[in-house]
Amino acid sequence: MAGLCFSSALSCRRTTWLVHETNVARNRPYKPLRKKSVVVRGEVNYVNAEEAKKLIAVDGYAVLDVRDKSQFDRAHIKSCHHVPLFIENKDNDLGTIIKRTLHNNFSGLFYGLPFTRINPNFVQSVKGQFSTDSKLLLVCQEGLRSAAAADKLEEAGFQNLSCITSGLQSVKPGTFDSVGSTELQNAGKAGLVTIQGKISTVLGTILIFKVSDGRRERAATEKKMMKRWGFLRKRSGEAKELRPF
């Protein structure tokens, strides 16, 4: 009986303790439950030009060109979509004017690069044309802007993204149907650098001819001198060296 009474007393205490804890919980201030959202992010796929061509033809990927307008106008893949990651900076505040002037006198002059800033409407513009489950092949000239654009779109919920490693500069002529005045791999070349290349080619050709003419003249002069001193004589139409006695 003692053991039984002890068990009953213990059971009552446990019940009282549970009730007490329940009452304390009721007196606590109410805290709303926070919903945890689980975001599934896809991994960006980096491919070469031949693999990119297969993604377009077989897997139905759409091409999204993120270069600036000047490079896009020189050459771009046929039937692609153009949403630049950087746009031309036309702000007229003092700081921007100074930076634009310095840029135009160096990078703009020598390499034909426009003075740009990040496109604040890039993600919204892409979302206006594609759904987040669309298959997109992002392209730029060297591969850096397409990788940055892929990161932004991935954060926005796009899951099927691919980029061409090293960009369009690594694409061989004829790989894609293109539109423009030049080949895709040359669309990033502009400014004085292109003129300098042509000038260097011309000067190099002139220099080669000058060196060749100089060598011929020097060889002819040396031959005359050797004949004059009796080291060479013509015999049977061939020049032979006279051996000393």
C-alpha cells in the first residue's frame, strides 16, 4: 500500500507540474510563427561554343546577349534577345563628367569602349521577356558580364542558366548564324587599337622588304670585294674558293 500511495502521490505531482507548465505557457505573450521559405537555386552551367550550339538546337535554349549596344550592333547571334547588363552613362553631374572625360580620352579612344554604368532594370527587363523556368544561354564578349548576369538572374529565381566560357571571342567563324558588320569574335575590337594593328602590319611589311633589300645589297657588295681581292673566281659558272699555295 505504501508503494502504491507513493506512486499515486508521484502521479499527482506529475499532473500538477504539467498543468502548471501549461498555465505558464498560456500566460506567455503570443509570438506569430515565421514562415521559412525554401529557395531552390540551380547551378549555372558553363559550356564551350560547340556545346552552346547544341543547347540552342537540341535543348531549346534562348540566347540572351548582355553586351552593350555598340558591341551588339557590330555582331550578334541571329534571333537572340538583347538586354545589356551595362548601359551608357549619360549623367551630367560633375563627378560623372570628369570620369567620362578621362575614360573617353583613354579606354574610349584606344579601345572604343563606351562609358557605362550598371543597368538598374536588367532583372526586370529579363523577367518581362522570360519566365524563371526558361532555358537561357547568356553571352557576352569575354565571359565576365555573362557570369555576373547569371548570378543576378539566379538570385531572382532563374534556374536553367548557361554561359559560354571566355565569351564570344572564343567562338570560331561559322559556329553560329550571326548578324553584323564583323565576326562575333571581333565585335569587341574598336578604337585606335584596330587602326594601330593595320598600321603595324603595313610598317612590318615595309620593314621586312627594307631588311631583305639591305641584305641583298650587302651580299652583293661583299661578293664584289671578295672578287677584287682574289678570293673568288668563276669557273664553269660556279664561284669557288681559291686555296692558298
